[in-house]
Amino acid sequence: MEQREEAAETFRIALDGVSLRRGHREVFRDLSCGFRAGEISVILGGSGAGKSTLLRVIGGLTRPDSGAVRVAGRDITRLSERDMFTVRDGIGMLFQGGALLDSLTIFDNVALPLREHTELSEREIHAAVARRLTAVGLPETEGLFPRQLSGGMNRRAALARAVVNDPEIVLCDEPFSGLDPLNVRRIESLLMDLNRRLGLTLLVTSHHLASSLRMADRIVFLRRGGALVGTPEALLRSADPEVVAFLSAESEAGSR
Amino acid sequence: MIGAIQRLGNRSVGIVEELGRMTVFVAGVARTLAMPPYRLRRIVDEVYDVGALSLAIICLSGLTVGAVLGLQGYYNLARFGADGSLGAVVGLVLVRELGPVLTALLVTGRAGSAMAAEIASMVTTEQLDGLRMMSVDPIDYVVSPKALAMGIAMPLLNALFIVFAFVGGYLVGVSYLGLDGGQYWTSLEEAITVADDIAGSLLKSLVFGALIAVIATYRGTTSEPTASGVSAATTGTVVTGSVVILVFDYVITALWGV
Amino acid sequence: MQSSPIRDLIVGLFVVSGLLALAYLTFQVGGLSLRTRGGFTLYAAFDDIGGLKTRAPVSVSGVKVGQVTDVELDDWLRARVTLDLDPGYELPIDTTARIQTSGVLGDQFVALEAGGGEDMLRSGEEIEFTESALSLERLVGKFVNDAGLEED
């Protein structure tokens, strides 16, 4: 696994020399990496490696102290929150806890992006939401509130919300944690389907190695010295001590 | 010594920064309220939380406070043979002072704390970030409807509190202590004027409502995304809110003589 | 968004009851009158109105028939009081307006005493016969002064 220099324009999303400190902790130091359009990139790394923070930086939720973050060619680190909205129209994000609004029903949650940003009729919204909810395997939950569903079901509903207005980029923060094997497969094939059929660019953070290896076109391994980028095969062959330690710990723990 | 001065300077800079952030926050709330979408649905739901759910405690407290005023007023006025002015005393004290202040304190404890806790827990569960990622401004969607609902509910709750307190005073003064009912109402109505007393009462409750709305929503949105952050936001709202209400009550009374 | 009819109803009831309370305070307690000079208006000039204020009651034989709406100085520096009476009362032209005090230290009000004239006062007219406020302080002062003079 090697760090390859590529022309910036081949990347849909590119980080260039990003540094971020949280209090006394250094989350990123001079991190540079890129994510290509139409690929599934799985971001691996131990906990505390900054996987979730990386997604937050790309989504513009967390501003890095220095460096540039280019999404579709625009450096978002200098955009105001309002300009950021135009960038985010093309991004869907699945948060680790789902982040569904608990005052709204599942239906209203998934319909929210459509109601806010499109002129669709209530009928069309209903059809679009029902289609997404069926795809994530939650066909009959429309009238329920998030607190009435399990954490895994909330996450699936949140995924439906993240893709409901057909974004080009979907950021998924730990979509598999806490899911049973059946639902891991279901979400996995859903994500792969979105990628293959609609050409979505997917960034998935995970420490679920088996599914990562199955679905990833490219693996981004976050470690203290920066990011290692390569194919899943390259990851398995890597001699980097941190990667080796991660892989052996993962195989000991079994497939979680 | 130098360390102490340094800390003082640090604190001062911190306070100025905080005030600056607060100003930006308030400006954001004002802007989203002035511009479409107006989110009537959200506002109605929030008025339910702030107003309708506070109704019971407001009415009960009003009745009790009015009854106590009736009792205290009667005993003290009777010493000067002026118990006929009970209505005036009860009315003026309630309309000018106790109505707005007690309503605001009760609403801070009942609805302001809930408001801060709800927003803070939305921060903890990344719901506000979720809205941002959907290109929805959390100020516009979450904060402004809550703030406006507080502004709408406060004068109404204040009026209800005062009316219930009048009744409380009547029950004690007239039904229990045997004053003349007609005299109670006449003395009350003659003592109170629209321009000074009622308008002042309304002004106070509007100012208090705006203050609590800003404090509760600001503390909520700026809370740490942890469980202790939620509780800190809640406690902070009640403590800061109560003190600010009392301070502003004095300021308004001193400036406009209400 | 899903509507919740019961919740909406409760919010509606809350807002209506709050507005009613506010209206009660404003119009009944506060005495704000929507009818502007629609009633029966009389004027009366006094040498001294004592502590008479606007909203003080106006009564005939102890029955309240209206209130003082304005107090100002006229061209001869007398206190000109505007009385707003409920419509429907007929007062003779030689009615006397007197400023009285309820009790020894109570509030002051305007007492009207009907005369025996044939003609009736019309709205906007001035009551000619007036008696100023009896000031307790002045009474006491006068009494002390008189006593002092006698001693002299």
C-alpha cells in the first residue's frame, strides 16, 4: 500500500495539508488525501484516528485550522455557512447515531430534505419516501417516531433520509456498527447498488473489516503519520506497522 | 499578581467574545424570523410546549399569589382602616410587578429549561448538524420558532396569571374576609390605568420573554455535546435567566417608572 | 408535516384565553375606551380640583354615571375638567358640579347635583355652578389661622 500522487482533478473530494487541533489533541497534521468520483472509499482506522472528524470536515461541519478541502473543485474551508448550503445540496450524510429529529415521525424525517428544497407535491414526496424506506427495509415505520425504533432501524431510516434527494456524494459515518449480520448485508448491498447504478461517490467510515473489504474500491487508512490510500488487496499486503496491528487485532476479534 | 491581572484580562476578552457571539446569534434569529419560510406549523407546536403546557402552573400560582396578597394586604391595610383599598393594592402590585416577574420566573423554570435541554440534547445527538447537512439552518428550523413561541406565550401567560391572581385576592378578601365585592373591583379598576400599568406590564413581559428565549436557545445551541453539557445548559438557563429577569425588572422600573 | 388536531385546538384555546385575559385587563380593568367621545361630554371649571385625577368617577346622588377623562387649565387659569357621562342621563342646566372626597382620606370624585331648571344640558356644554375641592389641609390651616387671629 503506497501513497500515490495523483492529479487533483481526478478527485471529487480532496484534502490538502489539513491540520486540526481539538484542545491539546492533534487530530490531523498536514493530512492530504483524495476521494475519486464514483468510487466507494472506506475510511479505516482505530478509534480516535479521526474517521468521523474527517467526514465532518468534508461536510463543512468542522473547520480545519489550516489546509484546503476541495469538494467538486471548490475550497469549502473559506465558504460561509450559507454558501456551504449550496455545496451540501449535493452531499448526503449518515451520522453515527442517525441524527433523526426526534420530534418528527420517520416519514417526516425522510421527507424533510424534499420539503425544504423541492417543489414536489405531497403525493410525489410520499412515493419517494416510501421507495427509500422500502429500500432500507423499513417499509411500515412511516408513522412511528425515532424513539420507537431500535438504534439500527434509526440508522437505516437516516440512510434513507441521506439519499432521498439524490445527492452525488454520500458520507456514511459507521453505517454498520450495532447492526445484525443480515442488516449489515442489506445496507452494504444498498450502498453498493447506489454506487453502481447511480454512480454515487461514497465515503464510508467503518471498523467492520469484512464488509469494508467486500465493498471498497479504495481503502483510506488513517494513522498518525497521515493517510494511506490503496485498494483492499494493497491494504492486506501492507507492511505498515499500524496497518498490520489493526488487521491482526481485527482478525482476533473475529468478524464483528 | 501579574498572573491575576492576566487572568482578569483573559476573562474580559472571553466575555466580550461571548457577547459578540450572542449578538450574531440574536441577529440570526431576527433575520430568520423576518424572512420566509415562516414555519407556522413549527411555531404552533412550540407555542403548545411553551404556553399551553405552562398554563396549569401559571393559573395555580396566580391564584395562590393573589390569595396571599389578599391576606397580607387585608391585615396591613386594616391597621390603617384602609381595607377598602385592598383591590387597589392587589391590582397595582400584580399588574406592575409580581405578574410579569413571577410569570417570567415560572416560565424560565418550566419552559426555558425544557427548551435549553431539548436543543442541547439535539446538539449531543448531532440533530442540529444533521439539519446543517441537509442545508437547513438550525436557527431557522429549531431556534427561531422556539424563540418566537416564547415571545407570543409570555404576555398571554402574564395576563392569565394576573387575572387568576385577581380572583385569588377576591376569594380571600371578599369571600373569606368579608370585604365588599363591588368595592374590591371598583378600587382595583380605578387604581389601574392602561397607559401606565397595563402597558408597562405588557412591556415587561415582552422583554422578559425575549430575554428567556435568547438565553435558553443560546445556552442550548452552544452546549457541549455530552450529557453533562445538557444539564449545564439547563441549569445555566434557569440561573442566568432568573438573575437577568430580576436585573431587567429593576432597570425597566427605574427607567420608565413601571 | 403531520397535523395534530387536538394539539392545535389546545394551542388555539390557550391563545384565545390569553387574549381574552389581556382584553379584560386593558378594557375593563385598565379602562381603555374604544368609543371616542361617543358619550355625553360636559365641562366644568374649578378654582381648585385638589387631587382629582383622570378616571375619577362622576356620580349623581352617589350613583356612578361617568368619569373624568381630562384635566387641563383654561384661559383664566382655572382647572377645566372634562366629564364623560354615560348616555341617557338628562341633567338640568343649573346642575352643580362639586369635588368631593370619599371618606376622610379617600379618593376624590365629581358629584353632580341636579337643579330644578326646565332646560337640559346638552353634550359639550359647560356646567356653570361648581364647588372646588374641600382640602383638609386648607381647612386645618384656616382653623389654626382663625384661632391665631382671635388670640391677637
